[in-house]
Amino acid sequence: MLEAVQSRIEQLIALYETERAENQSLRQRLEALAAENDDYRKQIAELDGQIANLKLKEAFVAPASDNSEAKARIAKMIKDIDKCIKLLES
């Protein structure tokens, strides 16, 4: 009986060590994926900035027939700038 209990305890310790190693591995993987996620978020923000710059460039280089769209984009940018100024003042 004592041997059976001792054997069971050894099995439980082995299972615990296995689970602990897996837990540590998963934590490391989670940290790596979180860092990768942050990198992707930064890349997305950078690409969004590039898109905004390209849209601004397009608004100024747009053909004469597309003046209304260019004016609308410039008006939106002016509104955004005004909002930023108001936030800075408050």
C-alpha cells in the first residue's frame, strides 16, 4: 500500500514537472507573440501615415476635373487640425 502511494506521488510529481515546463514554454511563446503584435501595430500605424500622406499628395496633384474631391479632403484635414488645436488649448 505504501509503495502504491509512493508510486502515485512520483507520477504526480512527473506530471507537475511536465505541466510546469509546458507552462513556461507557453509563457515564452506568449511574450514573443506579444512583441510581434506590437511590431505589427507599429507597422500598421506607419503604413496608415503613409496612406494619409499619399492621399494628401493626391489631393494636391489631382486633375482639375476632380477639384471637389480634393477640396473635400483638404476641408477634412483642416477640421482635423482644428480639433487637434482645440485639444491642445484645453
